[in-house]
Amino acid sequence: MIGVILIKSKIIEIFSSIQGEGLLIGKRQIFIRFAGCNIDCKYCDTQDSKNVDVGRYYSFEELNEEIQSLMTVDVDSLEITGGEPLLHCDYIHDFLSEYGYRAMLETNASLPDNLAKLCDVIDIVSMDIKLPEHFNSEDEWLNVYDNELKSIQIMEDNNIQYYIKIVVSPTTSTQIIEDILKDLIPGVSSNVEIIVQPVSPMSLWKNKENLFKISETIGKHFKVAIIPQIHKYMEIE
């Protein structure tokens, strides 16, 4: 029933802005940031969103009213983000089933079973592939990475449009990129683009040669683009 919270999900913020990352860069979107995350990345730029206690509950009707209050003619889509929005997959599915907005899901892709529930309501997925350097232990990374590969298979099987984002640092080795590519090549369609996102701020990158090496390594097998977080240059949220 519209207006009744069937599944409790806290939303931290809802706002209109310009997409600063990935394939929809420059597009006007309405961002819906869900609370809580299932992993603890070292580089996370939305630390507050990891907390499940922040934000407030929205009924479907209240969420739609907030979206409509922000809607402008140039809006391309909703941006479903977090935290980790897949923790709220049932709420997201029911809301989008009811209202039918074009939506992009931004996810760490480490909850493949939850992702599978959204295949019929999400238009494009921006999924991360995490690197070992993002975690405190290799075992922690391997568990996340294995689930990311499962999520890729789900999207391939369901013909979901998606792209892969890899956040890299000045010390990221081309060897780990090559190792990941060996896992991606058998199962990822050739039209899937890999976005290399340099960790912010760019002042960390005294020598950008590593970015070019990583791009060349990926470019042997997939379309690749290096895109920093443009919204930070624009000084917008």
C-alpha cells in the first residue's frame, strides 16, 4: 500500500545534483542516499552513510513527494546510492515497481542475491570492484571480490546495463589489475566499460604515470576511461 512502510529503510538525504562519476557524468540526477553499509572501505568518501542510525524513515508516498519537489525537466534519472543501497533492496524494488522512475544503482556489488531482486526495476548499475588495498585483510577483500564476480554474472544473465568502477591510488599495481582482468575476461561482455577513478584529491598524484599504465593494461581487453570525481572540482554535493 502506498504511504505505508512495508520494509524499514532509513534514507539519509535526498537531493538534486550533477552526476560526477562514471558513464552518466554530467547528467542531472536526484540522489537518494540510503543508510548503512556492509563493508568498511579505507577510502570511503561518505563515512557518515555507514551508520544505520542516521537519516529517517520514508513511506513510499513521502519519498515520491520529495522526488517530485526536486524534479526538473533536465533530470535524467534517480541515483540510488548509500552507504550500500542493496541492504534496502526490497524497499527499493517495491518503490520503483510502484512509481517506475528511471534509476541508476550505485553499489559495491557484494550482495549478489539482493542485486538479483532489482534486475527488473534498475536501468543501469554502477558497480565497484574493490582492490586488496581497500581492506585491512586479504580474506576480507576476497570475500567481497568473490561476491562482486557473482553480481557480474547476474547482470550478464539478465542483460542489465552496467559498468565497472575501480578506485585506484598512486600505489595501485598493474599486477593486481591484470589479475582481476583474468577473472573478468571470460564473463564480461565486450561492451562493458571499465571506469578508472583516481582516489581524491588529485594532489595525491604527484606522478600520474601509473594512471596511464593502468589504462593501457585495461585497454587491451575492455573499453576504459579515467574519470576523477568531477563533482568535487565543481564544488557540489
